[in-house]
Amino acid sequence: MKTMAAVLLLLAVRADEWTDLIGESGLQKWKGGEWVVAGEASLGEGDGKKLAWKPGAGVIVNGKDGRTANLFSKDEFGDLEAHVEFMVAKGSNSGVYFMGRYEVQVLDSFGVKDVHYSDCGGIYQRWDPKRGKGQEGYEGHPPKVNASKPAGEWQSFDVVFRAPRFDAEGKKTANARFVKVVHNGQVVHENVEVTGTTRAGAWEDEKPQGPLMLQGDHGPVAYRNIRVRPLKD
């Protein structure tokens, strides 16, 4: 059996070049809600529960009210390595959804001692009402450590993601997997399998490819330096 290091090395040497999804192009590589292109972002005045920004390029913010529709990359991906930088206001909530279906949580979790799947860096739970009252949520994965910075500071995710596999008839043969998730330089997940789409994903079905999705309807958030490169397994 290959070690985790060997798997990561194999994926890395078979990767395409990095693509910047924001940069000077702003929102040209995205579709969705009424997001704003900016040059800088910071906490707004007062209680810090909103974000302020200055004109320019390289940063996107989820609207003046800090609540708009989700954003989807125009390109779709399967196996993927991604670097994402984000900033949240105090108490705010967002998420990065690989293939629009599998979420790494974004949340103001600074200082939380007992972290859960719903804290920043967690792999969000699945949801099925048919499981019965109080049992609907399952398979959430908390981060190994709380690596969160205070609201208003830029943070980062570095993720290696493996898409689900399907046979010629479209039957799933292997689940999606977060090979590695690094939050602000600290490893928070390794080799975590997800048996289906996580809660609030854009779709409940599973496919070989899908877009990157940024959640925009849960509170003020800004993103920058989103770089991706498909991995060839």
C-alpha cells in the first residue's frame, strides 16, 4: 500500500500548471451572485461584523450586505489541488465546496477550544432527513487542530482533493476523498473519505467533475489568491 507521502508525490508530479481564478481577471472565471471586485478588504467600522473594501483588483467580496448567492467557477474539475485565501467578519460563515458538493468549512472560529465539523477547516456533515429526528446529520469531520486566525485577517487553505470514481455504466466505484487539507500551514485532515455530498452542496448527485463553489449567503466573506491545478491520476 502506498504511503500518504507517496500518494501526494505521485499526484503532484502528474499535475497541470496552476491557474489563478481571480487575479486581474476579477469575476470573469466565475458565475453566480452579485459579488464585488476589490483591491483590499478589512473589517468594517463598529462591531466588526461587516467587511469594508477599497477599489482595485485581486479580491472578491460577497456584496455590500455580506450576503448574496453562491459563486461557481466556470471551469469544472475532478482531482484537484487548490490554494484558497479568505477573510471573514466577526461571526461570519462561508465554505469552499469542491465540485460544488463537498465542503471545507469557513467560519470565524478563532479561540474555539473544542472544535467540531462546523468550525473553520472542518469537512461539513452530510444530511438525510430520512434518518429520523436528531439523526439527520452524520459523517462530519472536525479539524485536527484549530488553526483559525482572528476575524479580519487573511487565512489560507491548501487542499488535495480526489474526485469520486465511476465505471463505464456510471456506477460509483470509489468515494470522494480529501487527501490532505492544510489550514494556515497546519495539517487539519489527511485521507478523509466522504461517502456523498455534504450538507448545502449545490447538488445531491455525484459526478466525475464539478465546479469550485464559494458560499456567499451566510455572512460577509472575502476571497483572494484562489489557484487551482487539476491532478492527473
